[in-house]
Amino acid sequence: MPKLNQVRCVLAVNDHRKSADFYREKLGFKLDLEVEGWFFLSRDNFKVMLDHCPDEVAATNRPWGTREFSIETPDGHRIMFGQEINVP
């Protein structure tokens, strides 16, 4: 099996700005990047992305430098996989 190099949780939230403030102010996360409505936050080695996530299956190049695809588990959870790419 391929090695998992990094884990980033993607959370669908109702108000991504309010959620980002909660993660920063209450949980001590730092804002790494804000792009196209997404918030990328981290604390130590834990990374999280906040926003509404569309139901995509096909691999897609993202503006933050990854190519991503998602799968849905039998319980309805979405797991996204990605790899770093060069963004022009």
C-alpha cells in the first residue's frame, strides 16, 4: 500500500468564518491559508480545512497546489486524498 505522508481533515461547516475563529481562538490553531472560501488551519501536525465540500469523485487540481479526489465510506463519511502539484 502507498504510504500516507500527511493527513488533513476536511470539514463541511455551516459558517466557515465562524468555525475558523473557533479553531483559532478556542483551540489554538493558526491560519495557514485562506483561498476561495476555504480556511486551512493547523496546530502542531494536525491540519484541517473548513468549508462546504461538494460531492466530487473525479480528481481535481486545486488552487492551493494539490490534485485531489474523494471517496465515501459505507457510513457516508467522505475521505479526500491528494498529492502536491506545481501550480503555474
